[in-house]
Amino acid sequence: METRRIVDILRNAQPDESVTIQGWVRTKRALKEFSFMEVNDGSFMANLQVVLNPDLPDYENILKQLNTGASVEVSGILAPSPGKGQRIELKASKVKVYGDANPETYPLQKKRHSFEFLRTIGHLRSRTNTLGAVFRVRNACAHAIHQFFQERGFLWVHTPIITANDCEGAGELFCVTNLNLKEIPQTEAGEIDYSQDFFGRKAYLTVSGQLQAEVMAMTFRDVYTFGPTFRAENSNTSRHLAEFWMVEPEMAFCDLSGDMDLAEEFLKYIFKSVLEKCPEDMEFFNKRIDDSVLATADNIINNEFERVTYTEAIALLEKAKRKFEYPVSWGLDLQSEHERYLAEELFKKPVIVTDYPVEIKAFYMRLNEDEKTVRAMDVLAPKIGEIIGGSQREERLDILEQRLQAQGMNPEELWWYLDLRRYGTVPHAGFGLGFERLVQFMTGMGNIRDVIPFPRAPLSAEF
Ligand code: 4AD
Ligand code: MG
């Protein structure tokens, strides 16, 4: 018999259907006349309750092996459940134990474990209710992202993970090398001779696929890239990872206002779609993790985002009746406490801040007429702060060259990027959404390390 997923059984199946399921035991209760166990196969928040009667072949022996964590296959007939909490249960006629799990050593016991502890058992933590729900919601977000762009005719392009450029110019790059670290070749000037390295030049893990996405946008108009990106920033915060996923749409013939409209429509779409697809998981987060999760989702879907310029934001922060740890003044970057004040306290919804000072933003952002600000936009979310960073790109060759030079970068290294401004340049814009920050925002999870299966952060890469 074909096995069925538990989600399908709990949502759709009727009494008297014969089914086979496979999964892992969450709990077992042995009573005198019969026993119960709860089985989970990862497809759904709830477990399927299985009733085990003593007339089951090999009952006593099997019962001994049905400990938390054991893997099983159960066949039987569905019946209405007399107990509360479930509509339907499975009366087992055959149980096969694939692998047992020693209750003396299995680390996931019935009690609640802290997220810190669960991070030390990264290979088992997805078997808990919370992490299970997180990874299902994460999957639904990824699906919604592709669906959103595909419905709108965007081409999914695959940008490289190994690159020779620092897109953000922030120097937070991981170097990729296969030089012998015990005998590093040197140039006559005493520097590392990367010409002898694998790529014949210095190479890195990418911090963003944007520059290559711009290349593809100059052919296909609307494209997006969605993949892992890497930053060697040594920030041990609840919102930074060394390896995170980024979604980056790039649109030719588009300006900053079109970019903002897309970002807003995009976030609304994802929230709506996840609420439709994972209502039980979302209710779980609202009940157990953060009781504002559903209200936040509703707020995102039904309200327009606030839009202010950086200059206006600074004025609002200066007027704020509270003390900030970091100073506020025109020209300084917004810190996460400032971002959160704007989104969480002042506007109580996402805020798009535009037109930041040229000195604090990357070289590729389009210079405004005032020559002091650039056509940047950051979407700030309550509790998270910056969730999206984007801009209209500088499409004018001469100004772009000046910006590169001003930031101490070598225009020759980006000759191909500059060529896009030589051959058929057009106004274009795009943004990057931090995928884990989105999942955090959606689920209310406090630490970004708990919304990615295998977090990479300073001093942490075990699993
Ligand atoms: O603002 P960022 O640095 O923008 C870019 O990389 C642009 N090239 C994107 C583009 O226009 N195509 O990063 C984009 C987003 C941030 O808003 C944040 O959500 C997330 O990526 N992010 C991180 N997420 C987790 N850990 C980190 N260390 C992150 N750094 C940035
Ligand atoms: Mg940014």
C-alpha cells in the first residue's frame, strides 16, 4: 500500500480508510488494555495518534521499541477519535520498527528545551515542534517567492557563488583559495601571489548576486536570483549570519519608485501565501513564540507601508522622546535601534527609507541631483529592522566611474560591469531581501540562527 503523509490524513482522510504511514515516534503511552503513540512525519505540526491493541503481532516486543525518536511504519484503519485534540486516529494492524532510539541517550525528551540547547544538537532539532514549524514556513516562503516572480514573468537566473568582486565594497569577504597555506607563494614585493592560485587571481565567496543579476537584466529585463551569500562580518547578533540566503530581483526600465512598489507587493504576497499554506504553523507561532505574529501578518497584508526620506527619518529620530545608544545626525548610518524605533514605535508598520547620504551607501547606487544623496531604499520591519536593501542603479558611465574611484575601488576590475553602461544602458533598479530575516519576521523567532537549518556564524559551523 502506498504510504500517506500525515498532513493529508489529518486534513482529508475519512474513518474506515486503510492507510500506511511512516515517521518517527514522538510519545508513547502504555496502558493496561492497550497503548497509544503519537507519530510525526514532518509534514504537519500535529501528530497522528496510533492505537496499539494487544492482539497486534509481537505486541510486547514492539511496544518496548516504540520509544521517542524511533522510526516506524504503521498500517491500519482510520477511526473517529474519541479523545480530544484530534478528529481521527489510526488503529494499527501492523507496526514495523525501522530503527529504535535509546531513551537513556536520546537528547530530545518530552520537556521543553531551550533554543540554545537545541543549537548544540543541530542534527536533531528539526524534530521539535518549533523548528519543524520554522522549516515548513521557510519552505512555504521560498515557494511563494518563486511563484511571485514567475507569475510576473521574471527570469530566475543563477548567479555565481565564487566571485572576484566585492559587490557591497564593505570588505566583508571570505577568501576562496587552494594555495598551500604552509608555503604561500609571494611576489617580489612580498605580497601573496594570487596569480598562482586556482583562479589566477584573488577570489571570494559572494556577498550578493546583484552585479551579475544586473548583467542578466540587461537582456531579460526582469530577473531574480535566490541563493546563499556570505559575509565575514564579526557580528554576533540575533540578526546576522555568516551564510544567509538572499532574494535579489533586478529590473531594467525601472526607477526607485517602481522598485519600492515591487518590494511592498512582494512582502504582502509572501505573507498572504504562507498564511494560506501553513495556517497551523502560523497559529503555533502566535501561541507559543510571539503573540503578535498574526496581527503583524494582517498589518503587512492590509496596510500601506510608510515611505520617508532619510532626511525626514533623521528629523523624526531627533524629535523622538527617548534616548538612543548611538548618536543620530545627518550623515550617520541608521543603527538597528533607530530602524526599530521608526518601524516598531513610531509608524507601527514597515517603513521604506529612501535617499541616504552617498557616503554611507554602495558605489552602484544612483546619485541624486543634490549630489549628496543616492536613490537607495531600505525596508525596515518592526522587531527586525532592515529586511530589504535596494536602490536604483547608477546607469551613467562617467558618474559610476567617479563613484568607484571615490570609494577607492579599481574601475578596471569591474570593466564588464561598466560595459553595461557603454552598450545599451537603461535606468534600472533592484533590491535584496534577507531570506532569514523574512522568516524571522514572519515567525517571531528571536534568533536568526533558529530559522536556518544549519547556521553559520562566528565560531559556529559544526553541523
Ligand atoms: O543591504 P544589503 O547589503 O544589500 C545588498 O547586498 C544589495 N546588493 C542587494 C540588492 O540591491 N540586490 O543586503 C540585503 C539584505 C539586508 O537588507 C538584510 O535583510 C540581509 O540582506 N542581510 C543579512 N541577513 C543575515 N545576515 C547578514 N549578515 C546579513 N547582511 C545582510
Ligand atoms: Mg543594507
